[in-house]
Amino acid sequence: MPDISPVKMRAQKYAGVYLSVILFIISFGMGVIVGKTWYIQKQITDADGNVRVDKVLNLNRTTNKSAVEFDQFWDVWDAIKTKYVKQPVTDTEMFYGAIQGLVTSLGDPYSLYFPPQQAEEFAKDLSGELEGIGAEIGIKNNELVVVSPLPDSPAQKAGLRPGDKILEIDKESTFGMDVNTAVSKIRGKANTKVVLTITRNGLSKAKEVEITRMKIIIPSVLFSFKPNDIAYLRIMQFNDDTTRELNKYIKQIKFRSAKGIVLDLRNNPGGYLNTSIEMASQWIEDGLVVSEKGRDGLNNEHETVGPHLLSEIKTVVLVNKGSASASEIVAGALQDTKKAVLVGEQTYGKGSVQDFETFSDGSALKLTVAEWFTPNGKNINKEGIKPDIEIKEDWEKEAVGEDKVLDFALDLFASSTFKW
């Protein structure tokens, strides 16, 4: 699940932005001359002001001069329309494909363009409801990998693990496949099946894993009390209702005067930036939570906000290689400010900021605009967060229901020699 900073569903403002994207495709590297914008917009919109693909294609091609010989774009377009064996080829599909190609050319696995249907599915992901296998998929070292399977999801029950490399989806090679395409192929209607060919460290050869898709409803927070009045908070993702759910459980933690907190961020793929800042702020009383560094070195600092109700409670944060993005922000902030002890494995290292924009036709652009840095200046992107105490997870050797990392964390609260 990708992170969004800030998440802006500003559809009413995007006619102009969408126009800019279209004009960029047509003029490619040359930019838009402001004085001609109104004239061009009038040419490519209908009576209601909606962008018409056919009108875009009918613009005078001779006006689109570029150092990259943009006429070649139209030559290829015409060749596909007149020569490609499987006709008809629709202008709309080619148009969306051209925009996807623009974004893919950046070489950034987190910058994606979603045609309308895929944009709708992405919005469902953020809402915590989808149909599929229940796993976050990403690109690492140019390979399609499992970032994290959700607890009790079809993916987890089928045996998928963080870091598994996906070689094939239903016998189709994933070589060169972008995340957007992979997700669309893995996702599907409930009760249908998908076969993933995977490999991981320790496997002598690739193996096929058959998974039955289901409707996935993702809770944002799981809560319970462990022995000796230790509160256990497992954050599944950082979405719209995470802060509300967390506040509800904080009341129980305070009422019971918990002796400690285990904040479990393992296999958490992330979510909203603002939610991660609000969560970290419950422990951090003042100062920086995270900073963004964008193009040209522009820096945007996010300081702690709101009440800091958990600042005096001993806390252990659990992380692993499936902890990504927003969960890395929280882990890194609590580690740097000495508000928690991190236990587990080094995190995934997804520390970039995506701006999410929707357009008038329902399509959307998720574009990397900055990278994240912890309060002490560590670059989260690629490096990840190293735990204070490293404990390797080993699902293959653990019994059902056993969790050695959690058990170790709980033992820390009872230890007479551990220094907080």
C-alpha cells in the first residue's frame, strides 16, 4: 500500500491539471505557452468542459515541435492504428497507455498513473476494503516482491512471506512488469484463484502457490492487554480511521494505567503521512517527527501535534522487513527521540513521499515528490530503520500461535537488568 503526502482528493480542481498532463504528452519536452492555454483548452473540451480524447488527437500536430522528434510519437500511433493485427485499438486505451509510459519512464516504482478503473480500486485499498489475496506488493532491486501479507489473509494462509520474489503470475513472467500491472493481475473477484510462482532465500527452487481470492476488510488497529498490564497495539495500516481507533484504545490504556506498550508495526505497508505523524506525536512531546526533502533541496518539517498521552509509558516497537513507509516514519521518530526501543529486523526502506491527484475522468496520478528523513537526519528511503535489538523471525520453525519476537518484547518489561 502506497503513502500519500498530502492526500488530496481535489477532483474539482483538476481540469487544468489534467489538461497540463495531456498537453505535456502532446508537446513532450517543450512546456505549455500560457497565452495559448485558453485557445487549446477550447479545442479539446466539449460543451460541458470535459476533455475529449478524440479532440486531443485532432490537434494540429505541426504545432508540437520538440528536440526529441515528437513526430515519431504520431508515426507509431498511426502505425498501431493501421497495421496492428488485433483491431480495433481504441484511442482511449492508447491514450491512457501513453500517460502510463510517461510515468514509467521515471524509473520510480512508486510513481504510478491509474486509469479510471484502477484509480477506483486504489481508492478502495486506502479505505481498507478490497477483493484479492491481501498482500502489499512492491518493486525492490527491479524485482516484484511481497512487501507484507496481511494477518489472516489468503496470502498469509497460503504461505507468502515478506521479501518473497514473485517470478510469475498465472504462468506469466513478471520480468519488467510494473506494480500497477502486477496488482491488477493478482487482484480479482472473491472465490477465484491465482497462482504465483515465487522464490525466497532458503528455497532450492521456485515453487507455485495457489491462492483463493477473498473480500479483504482490513482493520486499522488491533488491541489487547498482555500479562502484567502490558498494552498491545498492532497497527495494520495508516488510513482514515487509524487515529480514531488509536484514540479509543489510548483511553483504555490510560484508564488501566498500563505498565508498558508494545507497538507492533510488523508487516505494516504504510498509508497516510498525517496519520503517522499523529501517532508518533502521542509519544513525542516536542520537536520534529519527520522531514521531507524534495526537489532542489526544499525541506518541509513536520513537528509533533496534539496531546502526548503516551509519552511517559515505556514502549517497545516491533518492526521487520515488511514494515514500510508510514510505519518506518513512526519507528524512526520514536527511536531517534528515545521514546521507544525497536526490536526485530531492519525495515523495508520505503521512504519517499507520493502526492496523489485525481482528474476529471476518474484517473489519478501518484507521483514521488520528496524523501523522508528521521528527526536525526537518517534517510529512510532504501536504507530503512535498523532496530536497537535485532531478532530474526523464523516462521518455518515457530509453532502455530508462537511469536518469539513478541515474547522477547514482553520479557523486556519484566527484566531487572534492561536499561530503558
